[in-house]
Amino acid sequence: MNHRKPHPDDRSDNVEKLQSMVQNTIENIEEAEASMEFSSGEQRKQIEEKNERRRESIAAFREEIKNEANAQK
């Protein structure tokens, strides 16, 4: 029988991963804003709403980064 051991919870690079996620989300916002120039009214509204959710995600990521950084100390 093939028994697998669970991997230990390695949180050592969580801050870096979260920072990368923040950067990717910022890039997505910028690309979406650039595409708005060529978008119609409804598309524009959807992009604005999605970017607002992205900004909320960034705030949550940054809070989690703070928590992780404090946990690593």
C-alpha cells in the first residue's frame, strides 16, 4: 500500500508569494484600465467593478503580508 506523509506546513515564503500576487493584481488592474479605452458602456462598467474587487483583494493581501511578517519574527 502506498502511504503518503503529509507535507509540513512551510510558510517561509508566504510573504514573497503574497507580494507577487499583489504585483500581478496591480498589473491586471493597469491592463484592464488600458483596455477600457476601447470598451463600450457595459464592458466598461464590468471592468470598473472587477478592478474594485481587485483593489479589495490587494488590501486583503497586504493585511495578510503584515500578519505573515509578524508571525515570522
